Amino acid sequence: MSRTARIRLLTITAVWLAWEVLARSGLVFKGVVPSSLQVIAAMAEQLGHAPFYDHLLRTCYEVLIGFGIGSASAVVIGTAMGLSPFCGRMLHPYVNIFAPAPKIVFLPVLMILFGVDAGSKVAMAAISAFFPVVVATFDGAREVPLVLVRVAHSFRASTAQLALKVYLPSMLPPIVTGMRLGLGVAIIGTLLAEIKLSNKGLGFLAIQHYEGFHIPDLYAVLLIIFSLAVMANALIGRAATRFYRR
Amino acid sequence: MRLQQALNRPWLAPASGLALLVACVLALEWAGHAGWISAFFLPPPSEIALAGWRLGDEEPLGAAFMTTLMLTLSATAASAALGITAGWLMYRHGDFGRAYEAWVGALFSAPLILLYPLFLVLFGRNLFTVALMGFLAGVIPVVLKTFEGLRGVPRVLINVARSFNLDERGILFKVLLPAARPAVFTGLRLSFIYCTINIVGLEYLTNFGGLGFLVGRMYDRFDIPAMYATVAFVLLVSVLGFWAAERIERLFTRR
């Protein structure tokens, strides 16, 4: 076993032991830190419970549609900003103002515009995903080596060939990085919107468990959410790596 | 060619952006007064501006603004101190760095703010809990970027420093950190963004205080112009923080 693997195994063991000691010590309010066995049992019960999948599907729908809308529009706008220096200089200051803003404060506005159902959550995911992707696309478009574009022109490449064989491969790594960041914030934005006002979704499920003080169930849902977020991020990375290898 | 030259004038793009913004504001003002856009969805900008003025008298706007700003700055400062230290430790002990890098990267995409109900129970419903949640989200990009920046320092710089008998402390402060400064400051900017997002989000969700709470309160009262005005103040916190981060980075770059 490599040293790295040993360090990871020891860390996991140490964290698990510390958790179990804390759960049994009585130092914290009873039930706030349940034993890992209770959490695993709660997770198994959640995953075996059919209504859980309704909530999961609703959240996935909101995240994926919102992320798709946000990142697609961000790639288009970011490319336009990057390829047109005038457009870039005109819009970049406003992107810089809105990009670091916490998008959750727009939720009341989105609820007014799109209602309290899935629409506002999709919109929240879209605006959350938009900014990291537009910034990354803008940076990627500006850094496309001009010599490649000139060589393509010298071979009389069409606009479509230029886009598919020069711009897209050059811009793909920063766009993928932006999309990974965008997916993370889209998931956070959607879940927060579900926590605030929803009747379905994993965020709603988590807050239901919290309000009923079903703490092991709350931990189980959170662990499932974390695992899904990490897996989704890893999937994007792997898909991109396969694309680079072509 | 002439068009290209005209477009390259340095003042034209910012002026066009400002003109576009003014045009949008005027269009919204006209559309609101003409009844084309319901004031319930989007009030005219003049009403939003007046509501902002009114907020100062009717609501603890100043206190809320300072609460959010101070929480964000303190969480960012704590993230900077601990994040840079952790990033350096991961670099210094390479095996641990390699072991934990993927995990820290995975935490970056994890929605840690969802732990807030548990933190409220563990630490109480107070400003410390809000700042702690902000810190947890903000420390991760600092750790990642510091580690990345330190690993990118050219080996030759360290070897030259060692050849001049510089000790570990000297190498850290005179070679490693200055060379890793761009990456570290990128991490600090990301840290500020994530701290702001989590702190304002938590204020909004828990109705505890700060600008996030004020946004929710105005929405609950159906005071839509005041709600938009409060959102504008939240944007102001972001802008101020970013401006401060740029100033600090320039200060360090000049030395």
C-alpha cells in the first residue's frame, strides 16, 4: 500500500473514531451527533424508500435544467466577450460586479418572476452557474493563440471548422473548469432555494428532517447530497479528459 | 479598419457599457410608469432608489450592512490565516499534500452550507455560527490555491536560496510566498466570494440579522422596492470586498 493510501486510511479511521467518541461522550446535545451506525441505517432506509427518489428526481431536474441553461448562455456570451475585445471591455466590469454576489438574495425576485415551484429553483441554478462559466469562457476565448487562427484562415477553414477545430479545443479546458465550479454553485443555489421555500427536493427533505429533529435522517440526506455533488464533479472531469485525449 | 481603430479607443468600451446601463435603467423606468412591467415584479428604478433612502430611516440598514461586511471580512481573514498555513503544511509534507489534495478539491464542490442546521444546534443561533459557516466555505479555496501556488514555485529559486544558507523560515517568506502570491491572492478572492455567499445565504435562511435577513424581511412585507434596494446593498458589499482585495494585492505586489 502506498504511503498516500496509508495516510488516507489512517485519516478516515481517526475521523471515524473521533466521531464515535464525540457521539458517545455526552459532550454535545444528545442526538446532534449520532453514531455512524445510526447514520448508515438511516441512509439505507432513505435509499430504500420510494418517495426519496421523487425528491431526488426533482432536485436533479432543477439542477440539470438550470445548469444547462446557465452554462449554455454563459458559453455563448463569454465567447462573444472573449473574441470581441470591445464587447469584453464593455461587459466585463458588470460581470465582475455580479459574479461575486451571493445569488441567494435574488431568490425573492425569482420567486416573484417564476413562482414558488420548480421554476424559481431552475432560475436560481441557472444564474448561479452562469457567472463562473462566463468568466472562465471569457478567459479561455482571450487566450486562444492567434497563430492557430491565422493558420486555419490560411487553409481557408470555414467558420464552423474554425469553431470546432480551433476555438473549441483551445477553450475547452477553462470552460470545463468553469463548469465544474458552476455545477457546484448551481447545486448549492438549488438546495438553498428548496430549503427556503419548496414542497419537494432534497433540500426540502433535509429541512423537514431537521425540523422534526430526525438527525440521523438529516445526516443521511446530507451525505447523499455530498456524494452526488462530488460524483457529478468527477464525471465532468472524466468526460473532459476523454475529450482531450481524442 | 477605421471601425476597428475607432473601437480600440480606450474610453469607448467603458462609456458604451455605462450608456447601455443608463439606457436599461431609463427603459425600465419608462416601462414601469407606462404599465408595461408590473411594479410587483420590477418597480421603476426611481422607486428602488427612494426605497433605499427610506430603508436608512425605517430599518437598521447601517447596522445590517456593517454586520454583513464585518462577518464576511472576519471569515475571510480567518480563512486566509488558516488556509495559507494549511496549504503550506500540505506543501511542506508532500505525502500528506498528495493524500489530501483530492479530498480538499471534493470539499470545494460540496454544499457545506447545508450543515447549517447542525451548526445552529451545536454552536447556537448567533453571529459566531454564521461567521463559522462562512469560514468553512472560504478556507477551502485558500488551501487549494496556496498548495497549487507553492508547488508551482520553480525549484531553482529554492536551490539558490539554500545555496545562500537561507533557513526554512527565510525560504518561506522570501522565496515561496512571494512566488506563490498570484495563486494565493486568487484563493483569497475566491474565499471572499464563498464567504459572502454563505454568510448572506445563512442570514437569509435563518432570519438572524444582516443584509440577507433584511432582503427576506422586505419580501415578506411585500415591500418590493425596498427588497431590490437591499439586494443592491448586498452587491455593494461584494464590490467593496473585491475592490479591497485588489488594493491589498497591489500593495503586496509593489513591495
